[in-house]
Amino acid sequence: MMKVKAMKDKWGRDIDYLRLSLTDRCNLRCRYCMPEAVDSVGHDAVLRYEEILTVCRAALALGIDRFKITGGEPLVRKGALSFMAVLKALPGIRSVTLTTNGILLKKALPDLIRLGVDGINISLDTLDAGQYAALTGGGSLHTVVQALEAAAAENVNVKVNAVLLKETVPQLLALARLAQDLPVDVRFIELMPIGYGTSLPGLSADEALVRLKGAYPDLKETAERRGNGPASYYASAVLQGRIGFIAANTHAFCRTCNRLRLTSTGFLKPCLCYDDGVDLRALLRSGRPDTEIQALLQQALAEAIEDKPAKHCFAERKEISEHKTMNQIGG
Ligand code: SAM
Ligand code: SF4
């Protein structure tokens, strides 16, 4: 099948990547994401898998061919792996990757490998078991590390994502060490002021880099593009994987933004920072003929691409109009 050329937004960025949130539910309660017992949306409000696939077909027709499965915790939704297998087999798909907290990953790994998952991001902010439990509302570090080791042993493309928090600064080197001991990339992500992200003090990517250079003096930026996103990567002769930084707040993170987001309730978001977007669920459930829905979805996606703002407004917090929490958005 001929590759469809990705659409450019009005800032000249190629938009070829869609994050798909399967659920707002989660089996953890990360303090910066969904710390409380929150009301989850009802099952009827959540897009059915066939509806998400209909959106994905429309996206593929516009050259969006890379998909990230996210949540909440995507692996808590029944049927997530079968859905991913169907998505992965759609004509024109370039990649299907998963972001997970890793709690249910070990059991899911054989199916993920069978369906040909193109990468797994595992969120892990500390390697101190007590701190992990406190940060995640009771998560078991051992379970996540076991899954991480199992995925790396199977040669899955694994990235560890660690949010940069003041309280986990003493863990920076232990986390980076994962890229020394295992063939995995470790990416440090600046805490974003979305949802509960304002409730904790974070650390800048530059501050983290200075500390890491103390342990890895030859750490040097590479021009490699190793994932879907706007991370910059650093290599060292002693590391098997790379150290990555996603400097959402302090660097020109938006210049290379290539993505749209679809929430589990079918809201299509052009930018993380703003509450603007389109309700695709209403369109999907409008009762129109399938061909008409497909054409309208493509039009809505094209408009979302056109409407992508040049950049987020994390620096001017009062302009942030997005009030959903990260588990509702999908990260
Ligand atoms: N539950 C899955 C997980 O934790 O990987 C997928 C969903 S989670 C919302 C996706 C990513 O968003 C995680 O890596 C998480 O650490 C990150 N995240 C959540 N809140 C954040 C915030 N305020 N700033 C930066 N990253 C955040
Ligand atoms: Fe759940 Fe992921 Fe949010 Fe943590 S970051 S509460 S694992 S959705």
C-alpha cells in the first residue's frame, strides 16, 4: 500500500501521530496524575473499539500512521490487546506502541509480542520501593521491574519514562543506570502543569542533565530520532540505551510537535494545553451512513491539524484552558 503523505499544520509541522486513550481508569493513583478516587466516566461514554478503529481509518487516510495506546492504564481495559492486534493489522499502519505503568505488563507481554507491538513505554519515576508505593498510591515496584526486565529480555523496544520530581532527584542515577544494565532508553520528562501536575515541585531537564553528566561525563547529545515524540537523546559509551529528555516546559518542545490526541470519550485534542477540540463521539453515533461518517471524520481530523496552536502556554498558566486530568487526556 502506498504511504499517504502526512498533512502539514499551518506552522509547517508534519502531523503523523495520534495518541489513543482507551480508558480514564487506572490501577494506580500517581500523585501528579489522578491522586484521588475519581469518578470514572460511564462505559457508554467511552468509545467502543470499533468506533476507535473507525477514527484510526480516517486518520490513516490523512497520513497519520503512528498510534500510541494510552489511558488511564490501557491494560486495565478488557480487550485492549485484541484491539491493538486489529489496529496493528490495518493497511498502512507504521507503528502501534503502548504506554503503561507496567503493573499488568508481564502477563500481557506474550500477546504484545505476538501482535508485533513496535514499542512499550513503561512509566517509572523511582527505583525506591517505598517511594514508588507512596507516589503511585500503593504500586508494587517489584512487579514493574520484573515486567521491564522481561520485555527487555524479549528484545522489545522499551523506553522507561520518569517524570522529573524534586523528591526523586536522589533517584536520577539509579534510573539512568537502567540504560546501562539493560538495552532500554530512559527518558526524563518535565512535570507539566496539567491537572494535578501543579501540585508537586518538579525539576528541569537541564538540572537533571547536569547531575547525570557527573556520573556519565561523556554523555553527548545525538541527532537520533528514537521515538514518536519531541525527546532529545544523549549517548554514553557505557550505556546500552540512551538517556532522553522531554523538556516540556523549558525548551522548544512544541516546534517538533507531530501529534493529535483522542480521549477515551472521543474528544479530539489538537494541543495538550487547551480545552479546544472536536467531539468525534457525537459524529460516530450520529446515525449517518458509514461513508458519510468516514468523510466527516477525515474533515474533523484535517481541521484539528489546521487548528493546532503554535505552542502550549505552560509559561502563562492562567491561559491554560485544559482542566481535564492527565489520566483523562492520555498523557
Ligand atoms: N498509565 C499509563 C502510564 O502511566 O504510562 C499511561 C497514561 S499516563 C497519563 C501517560 C504518561 O503521562 C505517564 O508517563 C505519566 O508519567 C505522564 N504524566 C502524567 N501526568 C503528568 C504530568 N503532569 N506531567 C508530565 N507527565 C505526566
Ligand atoms: Fe495511572 Fe499512568 Fe496516571 Fe499513574 S500516570 S495514575 S499509572 S494513568
